[in-house]
Amino acid sequence: MASILPLQEDIIDFVIIGAGMAGASAAYFLARESESAAKNSVLLLEMEAQPGYHTTGRSAALYTEAYGNAAIRALTSAGRAFLLAPPDGFTDTPLLTPRGVMFIGREDQRAALDEVFTSAALHVDSMHRLSEADLRGRVPVVRPGYAAAGVLEAEAMDMDVNALHQGFLRGAHRHGAVLRTNARVDDLTRRDDAWRISTGNGEIVAKVVINAAGAWCDQIAALAGAEAVGLVPKRRTAILFDGPSEEAFAAWPALIDADEEFYARPESGALMGSPADETPMEPCDVQPDELDIAIAVDRLQRATSLEIPRIIRSWAGLRSFVEDKTPVVGFDPKLDGFFWLAGQGGYGIQTAPSMGRASAALAMGRSIPDDLKAFGVAAADLSPARAALRDGKDCA
């Protein structure tokens, strides 16, 4: 996409701050809806040299409808059709490929396994309970006697994060959106019913500002004079290591502890694992911590017979949450023209098609599309004005 700043005298309909998955998906659906409208209707501002440098570019995404609270599961399920059959020209490669997810639990984790099964089985047909023998038949490296039982989500899938992100960016560009990189926002001022946005390269004037800045969303809000929503970025660490030479592990399902103390999955001819850490951090270019790497290795080796003498690669990303772990999507209740698209946590990739559609509709003053409503997606659950945000700001 071209990095061209619209003329200063132009008033942009929507300026989106942040070109990660949230901003890119919103731009895609907004541009599709408004391409017949005035020129320069959608402008994406990205502070880095490339979009998706932070959380989007570091996600080891799975598409699992059993993951997250009810609002997250609704958004995830509602986007399945788009991911399986994206519009013509969106991507040359599949966005989803078969994987499956297997949740395992010790005897003392049976209640957690029951919760995984019962909450997901209400709307996911592919949930199955597994005995210890069943789960070890699927992932033989689970230590005998470690896991008492399991739950399989057979239709969970791997996601091609880059293909999805680039599809949104290319599609947004094709429909008239403009991207500017290296465009850190320095100031936001509301004057004469419009936003004046300073990036150090001149002033941009916009009718609506969409705050899709990921871990930086509360900082952007502070520039605009908006009340923070209590966003807490949390570090998540991942490691890549060699799989067992004696096992054909490429087709294993992803393995997730019932209490999410660790997870692992095949990736790029190796295995990826994480201790599922959630360490509060200030927004930054986060790096993996040696202790978290050691914890990941320890937890994986206690639950399985995997040997991890060598780490091929390690990385970390920030997953940003508000207190109720539900995304914040909608116009600020006290500040005209300031739209929140924040708090996607660890769910922003798998919910992107629904989140993009919902945010575009709400930003244009419309209601949530009926097909999303049918899955349970509700504007009130996502609203920045909801009581869960205004009654308490500290994320546990």
C-alpha cells in the first residue's frame, strides 16, 4: 500500500490509528462500504515502518471456538464463514487449515475440563470428551498418568495470520484506503467538530478517529482527552523447538492445559510452546524473558516426554485486556468522534472478520449486522460505556 499523506485541506472520514489486525480489518470493511463516497474516506496511520510489527506479527494463532468468554466465542464463530471462503482476490492461500485442539487435565483439573466442554458444546458441534487412552492415542508424548482426561475440539484450525492481515490491507487499499507508515501520532485535538491529528509530518483533519493502537490505546486516548478504559498489556512468551524424531508429530492437534498453564502445537516442521504467561507490562517492543522460557520448558517436560535441549527461537508479544476480557468497540460515551477498537487480548486474530465488520458498522452509525447478531454479537457487550469498564479499571 502506498504511504501517501492526503492533502492537509482534505477532511478524512475515518482515520484509524494502528494498522495491526484490528485496524486493518476495520479499514477493509469501512473502505468497502464507503468507496463510492468522498475521496480519502479511510486513512490508516501506523507508527512502525511496517504494519503488524507488534502483536499481530507475533501471534501463533489458532482458530478455536472454545476459547474465550461468551462474547469472544460469538465473534469467533460469526467469522468462520469469511475465513473459510474469503472474497475473491482476498488471498491466494487458505486462511484456515485443519489442526484440532486437545485440552488436557490432571485429576484435579476435571472441573476445568468440564467447563471447557459444556461452555463450548452449546454452539460447537465438534467437541468430544476423551479418556486418557484416547488423548495419548492422538498425542503419544503425553506422560502416562499425567492427564486424567481430555476434550477435543476436532474442527479447530491453524490460521495463516500474515495472509489474513495482508488480505485486509490489500483489500482496503483496493477500495481506496490509504496507509501511512512511520506515522506516530503526537497530538489529537478536537476542534470545530473535527479531529486535528499531528504526526510530525503535518496536520490531518478527520471526522472520526478510530483508536486501534493495540497496547497503546490508552495512551492514544490520553492524547485525545478521553478517559482510559483500564487497558493492561500482558506479555506472552513463545518458544520454537525440535519435535521428537521418533514421532510423526506434524498432524498432532494443538495441546492446551485445561487451566492454560501451557500449550504446544506443531509449527514449521518443529513444535511451538508457551507457558501461557500473562505478565503486566508497559506498552513496548516486548522481548522474551529467560525465566518464562525456562518455565515453558519445565511445564512441557513435566506434562510430556518431550526433551527440549535446544531452543530454536523465542519471542514475546503483548496481549492487551480490560477487566472483563471483552474487546472495547464503539464510540466513546463522552468524547465526540472518538471510536474505541481496543482490548482484543489473545483473540484479535480469530475474531478479526467479525470485529472488522462490527466496528465498521458501528463507526458508520449503523447497528451490528444481522448475521453477526444471530451468533450473539451485541453492541452493548462491546461498548466503551458498559458498566464493567466504568465500575472498575484494574485488570486482574
